[in-house]
Amino acid sequence: MVKNKDKLIKIQIFLVFLIPLTPHITLSKNLQLDDIPVILFLVFFIMNFNLKKLKQKNYRQIIPLIIFTFYIFLQNIVINNEFIFSDGMRYIFYTALYISLLGNNNFNQYDIFFRNLTLFLNFFSILFFFLQIDLGTDSYNYWKIGFNENQWIFTDGRMNGFQAGGPNAFGGLISALNLYCISNSNLFYKRIFIVTGILGCFFTYSRAALIVLIFLLLVYLVLSKNIMEIFLIVLTVIFATNFGLLERITSEAETEGIQDRIEMQQATVSDISSRSLTNNLFGYGHGNYGIVRSDIKQTSKFSSELRPTGPHNSFLFLILDYGFVGLFLFLIIFIGPVKVFFKNIKKNILNKDFIFLGSFVAMSLTGDFIQNHSISILFFLVFFKLNISVNDE
């Protein structure tokens, strides 16, 4: 019976790793293709769920997540007069994931999923870039899955993956996954992940993701005394210069990406500093406000031709939607592992889970990564298993 339960939980975790690989394609009026892994996960969760197996100390770990989830549901009822909404359902899903991991905390068995997903995404990015192959757009009808043509002088296009959010989200996903796998592999696989990870990330032309990947990778290799692998980074970067690496870093005239993010974040900070105390405490509500460059207002007031987004900073996004109360309740979820990290920085900075989470947080300062649940699901998966390990010690 226990073996069957463990197998079902492993299937649940496998379904979680399918989420970043499942495009947002409409199947019917109320069903998208990327809903299927989530639905199947919840079906297995209900089959697996056994309240008696959860000890009282395990419940305490879940309380901060439940409180934040309860808060956003309550806020949505008060502001939007709705109970069911996308963000709330996602955090219910995260809670189910947390409980599932508590039921089977043999986490090393899941590393094969990390390794296979990372290798697939790396080679997908590299091969489809050179072959200039795309698989069409998803229901958002914006970014193609695979090669996306552009008018930049230094490259014919950039790569996007299966997840929502475009090439920057794809680059961030590749960056975080490769850091996790490099810090958790033997020398042979380390070298494979270094070369394919840097190239796979580079061909998305996401500057933030590439900078975070190379910087944290250098820190890890120096501290772990894998000095020879630094030369492998240098050789890979030199190879990437043939495909517009320097131009992408320096040529703001062609991309305007950095200025665009600065304007978005300045507009958000300005709005937060001038809005009412009630809005600052409790936010505007999920999905009610959006930003296009320096213009921030209700999403319904934007032209249908524009695509309002978040401020390209996950923490400003949380303040915008849920206020400072929401941000505080969200941060409380992570306080345990943060304390553990600072107690022994020298050791923990080499830990695969801390490296993954740190890279994700760093990239969330320049992107709405925490709100992009097609990739943030792995952020929460890594955090949950880390938090369980911390509490079991």
C-alpha cells in the first residue's frame, strides 16, 4: 500500500515537471492544454490524500502558505466580488503540492526529472535556433514556440520555449535549472550543463537570465574549487560572441529592453507612493491594473491593441495586486529557509536548492517570474522540498 502511494506521488511530481513543457492551447471554452497536468495532479492528490499521515509538526509548515492563500481569496471577494480566480486556484494547487511532498520526502529521486527537463530545454533551444524552427503560437497568439524572427542586426531571431512569458521567461527557466543541475552533478554532467546551459540561455537573448547564470556559476565554481571549469565558461562565451553576445549586451538602441523595464518600475513606484492608504495596504486586486511602459492604469482602460503586463518586478507586482499586507504575508512563507541560509552562508551558498531559489529571486527583480506560474511552479517545488528538509533536521 505504501509503495503504491509513493508511486502515485512520484507521478504527481512528474506531472509538475510537465507544466513548463505544456503550451497554453485552447481545447474547449473552459479547458486549456496546460490545465491537463494540473487536473491530473489534483486527481492523484485526492487519491493519495490521507489526513492521518500528516503529523501536527507538518501542518505548521503549511500555515503561512494557507494564510496567504486565504488572504488573496478574501481580498478578491471584497474587491472583485468573485470567489474563483486564477491566482487563488494556483495557490490552492501549491498547497496540494506541499502536502504531497510531506507525504513522501525522498527528494533525491526527483533529481532525474530536473536533469531530463534541463537537458531537453537546453538542446531544444540550441537545435531549434540553428535550424530556425518554430512550432507556432499558443492561445496568447504572440510568441512562437521555438524560433522567433526579429529585425536585430546581430541575429535573425531569439528562442522561446513552451511556457508562457516569452523568451525572457524561457531564459530564466533555463538559467535556474542549469544552476540546480550543475551544483548537483558529477564532473561529466557539470561540463555538459555548463556548455549547453550557457548556449541554451544565450539563444533566448535574455540578458538578465544570462548574467545571473554566469555570475552565480562563477561564484559556485570558485567556492567549490572547480577552477578548471571556469575555462569552459570562457570558451563557451567566446563561441557565443559569434552570434551577437556583445551587441545584445550593449546595443540598447535596437532592443530598448532595459529602458522599458526602468520606465515600468518607476511608474509602479510612483503609483504606489501616491495611491491611497487602503490601496497600499491591500492592493488593487488581482488582474485589475496593468502597465505599458510608463502608463499604469486599469487593464480595461488600455486599448485592445496593447498588451498590458506587470511591472517586470515580481515584488512590485505583489504590492500592486495585494498591497504591503499581501507582500508581508507572502514573504513570511519563506522566513524559515532564509534564517537557515544566513546561519551558514558558506555551506548553503553551494546548496542546489538555495542556488536555484536565489537565481529565481534575482531574476524576479527584472521580470514577473513569480506571477508566471508555468515556471514558478518549479520555484515552489524546490522551496517546499527545501523547507521540509529544514524542518526535519
